[in-house]
Amino acid sequence: MVKRIFFIFLFFIFAISTFATVKIDEVKVKGNHRIPVETIFNYAVKSGEPFDLKKIDESVKKLYKTGLFLDVKVDLSIEDEKVVLTYIVKEKPFINKIYIEGNDEIKEDTLKEVLLIHEGDPFDKAKIEQSIAEIRKKYEDENFYNAKITYDIEERKDNSVDLIFTIDEGKEAKVVKINFYGNNVYKDKELKKIVETDEKGFWSWLTGSGKLKRDELALDRERIRAKYLNNGYMRVKVAEPEVKLNEDKTKITITFRIEEGKQYKVRKIRFKGNVHRSDKELRKRLSLKEGDIFSSEKFRKDIDSLTDAFTEIGYAFANIDPDTSINDEKQYVDIVYNVEENVLVHINEIIIGGNTKTRDRVIRREFDIHEGEIYNSKKIKASKRHIENTGYFEEVNLVEDPVDKDKIDLKLDVKEKPTGMFSLGAGYSTLDGFVGTIQLSQNNLFGLGYKLSLKSEFSSKRTDYTLSFTNPWLFDRPITFGFDLYNLKRSYYEYTKKSKGGALRLGHAIIKRKLYAYYRFAYDKIKIYNIDDTASDYIKDQEGETTTISFTPSLVWSTLDSPIDPSRGNRSKIFVKYAGGILGGDNDFVKLGLESSQYFPLFWKFVGMLHGEIGYLKSLDDDPLPVDERYRLGGMYSVRGFKYGDISPKDETGYDYGGDKYVLFNAEVTFPISESAKLKGVVFFDAGQVYDNGEDYFSYDLRKSAGFGFRWFSPIGPLRLEYGKKLDRKSGESPDRWDFSIGGMF
């Protein structure tokens, strides 16, 4: 029987405390539903301890501090002659769900990341208020200074609550004015061009102009400073940008305060400590020369270039420590490049790891540097790039590991990626209509680097089957060998052509990684049939089957920085196709071609491209030239705005039948529209003409067009949509034309 005699017991304890010590026999907990007893016991007094009011009081305070309870009481009782201490608790409700409403500009997940209270936590008003402050701060970071945040509670039956934050975002503050003070050398207009932060304009809803990004603003300060430093203003100071809001906090004014200082020139440049490179050699590598206006950007690049001058001849640990002496009175700077060459280093071992499929020798042959050779940073960087360009690996890591003061191991670690592909695709072009594609390919067959491809393309105008094999390193030497077997069928506007045959290919580098020579020997059995009634008599006369045996040597020069989407460099090709004669066959002709494309960066991320082509075709006997070899222009890949074949000589009856020579010029400017989506815009100018036998090049005007378009590297293949307008439209011609293709090559 439980006897509750709490106050009497206390009096009794007090009375006998001087004679004996009372121990607590048992500790209990009541009122907890969600919080484990063990958690409460961590803060409670322990059974077996002496009764101590002070300790009990401290334990109650500790339980309150956990933030888990609304109320904590202690009860002391005697049960079956045992002293029992009971903690009676009332738990705080816990947060079941957190909802955020009214947020359009910032995602819910982003806002939940800044909350200081979370689902499953006990209800805590202080943390809720702190969370509101954090949400408000997040909105201010995004320039919503008038955001209002409130919260509401919905109680549930299980001692839990749902917490709802309601947000009224208000209007985003936009940059309406950017001020510059202290700038005399550069006008405001020039400085506004180099900062990323811009003023709100009429099209801001589309372009996003006027948006303030704090981290970008800090970079803008450095951009302004760099502008001056790169033009000789070595003492320039740019203060922290000032950001001011108007009264209703919807308009932002930014102010940059500048102290320009004087412009400095380079008076003298000297070198110290260089033994294995002469002063003359080092001066040739400098972009910043004596008498030039000082440029911090050129100065940094020259340090790298001078370092490379020594690491490229074996001094792997070479260091360049520049000293600058500035004369503020005469505004000049003297530069001393202190060279520490250190020791000559050799390559000890090249260690390859991570390749589970690709053979070591396939990787090793891509190295421009070998074991035992003198260290060369240029060759090492190029080797890594060559291995990446094989396309066999997902990751390529090349680490230099010093094993002695004059020896380095090159440790290459790769991560293989799938190189086989089975693809089903579809595309469309204005030339072929809808095109279906089935392809089975392996770009690293047996881990030996062989390429094997079986491809079928089919449409209402075209049916192609091609089997190709390529060994890019014949006998582990940089010689390309391959063969093709094909069965092709294509319907043109006036006739259908079927071609069956094969070709052997051979290629090798003349200038490593830049100039290549290729040779192609081909056997074609060609059938011209299904000729349209309106076709030229020249075409009708060629109905039937013929055989063409040809040999085509070519030279290809390439310095492109990317084979798919280049921004700088050149690619040029010259070839001669010799058919018939001593090779045999029914068709005897020679075909010459020359083409060149030059890519160059313009400004920002705009890229210019100039392209030119010229072709010449001549019969080696008195027979007519094969109609499928004659030149025609027009369409997506020559002169846009014209249909394929529209630019062509006509026979005496007025029908197109192609020419024996042509010229083509293209000028393009491409620019990013959305880099994340890989979407680009293009504007272009095309000009070209086809001439017939007896006519000279440029004997009559080129046909011209101009236009614009879009190019998208979509998940299903490259897409082109381009509009061309004829600039020299003739009577009866359409004024313009849209061309579209997807799944083709740019």
C-alpha cells in the first residue's frame, strides 16, 4: 500500500538528518509519451544516491534546459518501504510537418536548409523566430527586401503540430543605377562593359538584367581593378562598392569609388640565376617588354612562360621569383626575374593503373615522353590530353611523383568508360526528310583501340548500309589503317543513284598532331536509274551501270581546340581524286578540292568562322563526266536560303545538271544563348557559284545569302534550324528558305 506522506516525510528527514543518511531506492518517470525514459534518466538523480534537495533541483533545471518539456515536477513517496523519487513531465508538442507557402522565387528545399527547427524537433518558439530571421535574410540575399514571413500552428491529436510558414515575397529590388566616381581615364560606359552587374533595362524580364548578386559584385570590384592594373595603373585603389536602397526598397544604386593614380611603364627587365637559358631566349618568351605600359596580366603570364622555359628542358622544380622596383616620381617599374633552376630531372618510370580493359601499350603509345628521357612539362601536358582524347576513359589523372632529387615517376590513373554503343535514332533534314538510324559500334575493340562500326540509315530518299573498321595505330605506329564496305542508295530530284563497293584507307602524321596525309583506294559500282522526265538530257544519257575505281590522296591540317565545337584554330584539306586511267573502270576523271576553315574568338563568347572551298573536275577522255560527281550548291551545308542543287549550270533545255568547278565562301558568328542547355545562335553570310566546262572561275557573279539560326546539342543529337534570305533573288525564285536538321553533324 502506497502511503503519500510527502510533507511529513520531509519533516521526518529533516529531523533525523543529523543522525542518518536517507538513500533514494528507486527513480521513476511519468507523463512521457515520445521521449524515452533513458533520455530523462541522463539528467535525473540516480537510484542509490543520498537524498539531496539541491541535486534534485539541479536535475529539474537540466531537464528544462533540454527544451523537450513544458513542465517538470518531482514527487517523493514511500512504496513498500522504499523511497521512490518520481519525475512527472509534460512534453512539448513535436513538429510533425513543416510547410512553406507563398515562395515563388526561392525553392522550398533551399529555404528549409536555413531553418533552425526541423520535422521531429520539439516545438520551440525561439527557434521558429530565428528561422523566420534566416528566411528573411535569404530573401534579402536575393534582393527581396520587403519579404514578410509569418507562421501558424495546426495541432494534431498525437501531441504534435504542423508548422506553416507563410511568405509574402514582395517586389524584387533591381539595380537601376551604377555610378563611378574618380574615373578620369575610362568613361562610365567603358567600365560598365567590364562589370557583370548591369542596370535594369526594358528587356530585364527576359534577360535578367538589373539583378544584384553579392558575390558577383565583389568580383566586379576586382574586374575594375584589373582593368587599371592591366593598363599600367599600378597604384589604383577601388573601394568596397556601396549599395543603397530607395525608401520602398525596390531600387538599388551601386557606387564604385576609384583612385586611379598614375600610369607606369616598364623601364628595365633583367634576369638573374639563369644558366641553361640565355637572356635572349627568355626575352623572346616575354609578352611584357621594356618600354611597354605595365600589365599585371602579362606579368603573370610571363612568370608562367619563364617557368615553362625551364620545365620544358628538364628543370622540373624551376622557380621564378620576380622583384619589382617602382619609381613613383617618374612612373616606371624595373623588373628582375630571379631564376632558381634547381636540378636536371629525368623520367624514372611511367606507371599506369586503373585500366581494366584497355591494354597498357594502347595507353603508353599516346605518351609523347618516355622513361629515361629528360623531364619536359610540355610533353607531359600533351600526353595527358592525348589520352583524354582517345575517348576510352571517364577520368584521367596524371601525377608527378618525385622518387629522388633528380628523378620523377609519372603515375597515370584512369577510369574506364563504356566504348561500345548500340543506338537507334531518328532525324530530319530538308534534303533527306525523316531519317532513321541504327548503329552498332565499338571504339575500343578488345582493348586494342580498334574501331568497328555497322551503320544503317534509311529514309524515303536514302538507304545506306556501311561497315567500317579502323586501326588508328598500325603496328603500334601512328599509322591509320581501315576499310569500308557499303551499299548506298539516294534519290535526288532528277534521278536515283545506287552505289555498292568498298574502300581501303591509310593515313599518317607528317607534322605530329597537326598535319596528316591520307590515302583512299575505292571500288564503286554505280547505277543511275529512275530518271525524272524533266531531267536534263545529260542525266538521261547516263542511265545504267558503271564502275569507278579511284585513288584519293589528301592532306589535312588541323589546329582546332575542339573537334566538335571549336572556338579557335584552323582546319584545311586538299585532295586529288584520280579515277580510271591505269586503275581501270568505266569512268575516267580527276577531281581536285581545297577547303579551309578558320575559327577565332571575337569578344565575350562570340566566335567567328571563315570558310572557303574551291573544286575542279576534269574528264580524262571524251566521255561525259559522271553526273553524281558534278558540283551543285545550295542547302544547309553550302549556300543557305537556296534549295540543294538550285545553284547549278543548266543545259540547253534549261535543266540543272551540275558543273565542273565551283567556289564557296561562308562567314559565321556563333554565340551562346544558354550554355547550360548547350543552345547557340548563329548569324551568317554565304556566297557561292558553280561553273560549267569552258567557263572561268568568277566569270559571273556569286549567288549570295544571309541569315540567322539556332544550334542545339540536344540529347538526341545536334539540331540546326537556320533561315537564309537570298540577297540577289532572281525572277521566279523564292525569296528565302528555312533549313532544319536533327541528328546530323554540324
